[in-house]
Amino acid sequence: MRKTIVRVLVVLTVLAVGLGVVTVAGNDFRFTRREVTFGGPQGSLVGVLTEPRGGDARGLVVMVHGDGPVEATQGGLYSPWFEAAADAGFATLSWSKPGVGRSAGDWLDQSMADRAAEVDAALDWAHAQDDVPTGTVVLWAASQGGWVFPRVVADRDDVAGVVAVGTAVDWLRQGRFHLLAGLDDQGADDDERARAVAESDRVRDLLERGASYDEYATTTPEADRMTRDRWGFVLRNVHADATEGLRAMAPRGVPVHLMAGEHDRNVDIAETERVYRDLLGDHVTVSTFDAVHSLARPVVEDVDVVGAVTAVVRPRALLAPGVLDDYRSALASMGRRGW
């Protein structure tokens, strides 16, 4: 009996050591990182600047986050993106949203114009630093960032390119697409779909009327209810539409590389591609992947335990095949173009 216990302990120890080695190797990324702080519209923003290990970056990627309380590294999930940028010769600047970590303010108080002003502040800070490479500046904009980057590019002359990841065009249309795609994925029947659409229409009507949170809350079950701050954020941004900003930035001829997941249930990627091509013409390139909204492999989103284990052991494997290679190539192309 004692020998059996010893054998089991030995096996478990070997497995634990092996897992530790794999985890360390899977999280050994080819970049250096340092903390940075700069002033934003709501106060100090705390972030990170990553660079190639050789320290000879030729340009800078500025991360424009999607929705939610995003921390500068997205809990480490941005590391593969940081590494790919470093491989292409780019540093990356990313910061925690206002009210997240040690960044001052509250991201839920922001409009898309406020978010664009925050990116402007980051770019101005970067240009003022002798040790931040700003020869070629590229915006990496994910999801909600699609309503931010056109404003920035239209108003500045220092952005050499944009990498757009799962970006949408119109807030309300995106919301309806997300609802219907989710119902399809759940196998909802006609009655369930009708009830969900009716409830969505009711909330949209409240938003269109600029209804108070109290009016919304009294007619919405607690389980489905937004917080007061979230209601204010949605009310402030519900009419977001990237079309005007895209049209305004078009004369600058800035290349936009759209990266989209074929299984995106959040955003109608076909609409995004169509509108981008209509308004930006030949300055748009598009790559699609066997991926979900975040460009992760579908299994990562569909099976929670797979996503959790992969995120810890081998974060690079979260992303669909080809994503990081495509990102490196896009940055290399924009780096050659320069400004």
C-alpha cells in the first residue's frame, strides 16, 4: 500500500513539474515590458510599453480596446499580440481604461469622442518621449474601438495604418445582429425569438427616448437589468455610427487591415467589410479566420475549461491559426509604408 502511494505521489509530482515547465515555456514571450503613466482627459492613465528584446523598434502600435473594464495587458491575453508586434519591429503602448487598476476616472462615463480624446492624449505623450519609437504609428482597434479609430485618424496626420479586429459599424445594428446570432446559436424556437426581439425593441425604444434609469429599471427584471452606470454608458453611445468618421478619414489614404472571425456572433463582419470598402476603397485589406469575435479558436469560447487551461498554459494557442502571422505581415507592410 505504501509503495502504491509513493508511486502515485511520484507520478503526480512529475506531472506537476512537467505542467510547470510547459506553462513557463508557453508564457515566455519575445518582448520587454515597462510600466508607463501619462495624462488622460480624466486623469492619470497607467499602462505598459512593450518593445522587441533587442530594443530597436521602428514604430509604435497603440491599442484601442473593446468594451468593458479592460486592463492594460488584458490579464496577459494581449501578450501574443505584443510579441507579434515586437517580431515585426514595433513597440506597443497599452493602458488600463479609466477606473481600471490604477488609472483614474471611469470608463463608463465616456462617449466614443471621449475615448478618441484619450487615444489622442496617448499619442501626444508618446511623441513627447525620446525613448518611444513613433516613426510609424499604427492603431490596433478591437470591437468597440471601431467607433474610436476613425475619429482619431480623421483628426491627425501621424497615423500610418490601422489594424481593426472585429469592429462594427452601427451600434444598434450590431446589437440586433448579436441578439439574433446568439438566439441561432442557442437553437431558440420562433416563440423564444419573438419574445427576445420584442424585449430588445422595448429597451431600444427607451434608449431612443433618452429614458431615465429609474424608468428602465422599473420595467426590467433584475436578472436582465443593466447597472445604472452601464445604462448611462449605453444611453451616451447608442447612436454610435462609424460611417461619418470613416468618410472623414478617407482622404488621408490610411490603410486599414480588417481581421475578422468567420464565427463572429457579436459583429456582422460582412457589413463591416462592405462599408469599409465602400468608404475607404483600395485602402482596405481583409483577412478572415476560423475564429470567433476575439479571433480565438471557436473551441476556446465554446468550452470554458479549454479556454481557461489554454490561457494559463499556452496563451498563443488561444488565437486561431494564422492570426498572429497575419498581424505581423500587416504591421510589416505598414512599417514599409511609413510616414
